[in-house]
Amino acid sequence: MSSISRCSGLAFVAVAFAVALAPASASAAAPSCANLQGKDLVPGSLAKVVDRPSRTRAGRIAHRYYVCATRFSGRAPTLKASRRGGRLIFLDARGGMAAVRDVSTGRVFVYDLATLRRVRLLVARRNPSGRVLVTGAGEAAALTGTGANKRLTGFDFDGTAYELDRGAISATSLRRTGGARVTWRRGGMVRRADLSSPDIPCEKLGGRVETRTPMVRVTYFTYSGEFLIDELSGDVTRTRACLVGAAPSVRTLDESVVSTQGAQGGAQFGVTSIAGSYVLGLNSSTDSEGTVTQTLLLTELLGGRRSTVTGLLTEGRELLSTALTTDTGTVALIVQETIAGTDVGRVLARSPGGRLRELDRGPAEEFSDIDPRTDEVRLTLTGSVLSWMRAGITRTADLTAP
């Protein structure tokens, strides 16, 4: 499920001085989110940001930026700014994220406006000086330099930097084309990048580690999104994988939106099997009526191919175990379903783009060899030979056989 955002690219947003300046002491009490008034500096995002300028005793203008997101109530929290004037320029906003430059220090941050978590953007230990774009998940792209020495840098959600391009890049050509995709021009040619697949080594891929093998690393992180039902705010969890020690190969396995209120449904994703450069994951989503839908997703990290393993999980089937071949990406699993009023266990297999094969079928209670490490029905794969127990007898099948 894709993240939800309602903001097209913002140009540089000047701070409004429409309200009368009050003494600095008068701005000490934060306004309530219930009655926060003033021009929204990031229209279309998942939060409202208002500047309340005031005059200090020394006669200079001080700024205080109040934020109200859906999950905030009571007094409005504020964005951090330097003490020297504390003025912020809002460079870009998307979803619940905003790219902000502190005028006094030149520092650039990406703020999650729903949590006030911020990440600083640095290019070779310097502040980005040109155009900055941000995605709804917190990735960013920033221009620095002048003339033929411009540098375009991408940033992962945690601020990890990587080079996108350098040279005579058109200063005004950097555009977002949808989701995390950006374009720019250099030498008359249009260039493209997807910031959701950062060009970074696997070892630097941020987020919490879900699982790993000697060859594959899977991590996930959560960012602020929006649920469409009654405009409830929620969290989006993005799961990514990459190949250890190989050329940059970061791929998104799944994005699941989970409501802050369980009654509104949601989704979750987990990796079930990894073999070679193939990763098999299960997305389980629940709608507002409690209906559960399960989808198996197969991703090949080397080529970036991703497919939904259709035909294996249909309505009424309960997944008991999975297995995955290293070389061909053939998926095998044990499912339980009700056929003609009887609970039946079935062993199924399908290669990428191939047909669905049934390897075995019998009463569900005969498929009861539980692996104590996973609490799943045991399904063992050695090379391309699949093994399982049925009624106490070991059965096998070669998954590479026609």
C-alpha cells in the first residue's frame, strides 16, 4: 500500500508577517491546537505550521514556529530554531515531512511534523545551499555548488548521503515526478532517480533489522502517513532489502499503512523465506470490517524484479509454511483450506511466471510435523529438493523438475 500525500512541490515559502508584532514575553504561552490561527507555512501537508513573530527587548524580530498535527492535542509544540533570530525557511514539504533551512546557521533539516523528529542534511560536511526536495517518507535531494561544479546529493530517510550527479546541472530543473522519484537536467539530458532505492552500500541501509542472512539484509522503518478513513493519521512501515557486499541493490519489499485505531483496519508485512538473492514476504491486511487478505510477494534483489505470487494464496486458504529455491525463485508452501466441508492440507509450488503445481494433498491433520523453532509446519528445502512429513512419512519433490 502506498504512502499518502497531498502536497505538490512547494517553492521557497517566505515567512508571513501578517500578524502584528507583540513583545517577546507575550508569546511565551503556546497556543492550543484547537484554535491555532495564522497562515499555514506548509499547506497540504499532514500538519499545520504557523509563525508567531515577536519583538525582543533589543528591538530585533524573534520567530516561534508552532506545529499542530492530527496526533497533537492541547498546547502546540514548536520547531527548533537557532537563538540568533530563529528564522526558518520552509524549502519543501510532502506528506508529513518538511525540509527547513535555519537562516542564521544555514543548517538544513528534514522534519517529521507529526513527531518533530528531525534529521540534518550535510553534503561533504557542508550545508546544502540550493534547492531541496523531500519525499513523504523523509528522503531528500539537494543541490549545492555553482556553474559547472554543481553537485546533486540524495539522502536516505536517516540522512545517509549519496551522490546522484555532478556537473552543470540546471539549478531550477530539480523536480519531483511522483512518490520518491525525481528528475533533473544536465547537458540538455533529463536524468532520473528513485530516492526510495538509495545508491548506498547494504551495510549502511538504515532502519531496524528484521532479518539477515550472509547474503541478504532486511530492515524496516516507520514514517507518518494518513489514513483516508475519516482522515485518521497513521503510520507507514516500509520494509527494504539489499545484498551484502554487492553493488547498491536496495529494494522496497512492501509499504504497509497501519491505523492508529485498530477498528479502522491496517496491514503488516513479514519476510517468510530468503534464498540466494530471492526474498519472499507475506502481506496481511485487514479492512474496516475485519476481513483479512494475505498476499505473497517475491522480490529478486539482483535484477529488482518483483511479483505477486498469485494463485497460491486465495480466499479461504491459511498459510502454514513456506520454502524458496535459491536459483530459480520457485515458491513452495503448505496451506490448509476447507474443501467440500473437510479441512485439507495441500503442498503447492510455483516458479516465477510458471504454472501452479500441487505436490501433495490429504487430510489437514496429517500435515502436523511442527518445527519447534518457528511453530510452523515443517517444510525443508535441500538444494531444489523439497521435503515434508505427511502422516509420519517423509515425502519429497524436485522443484526443478517439469
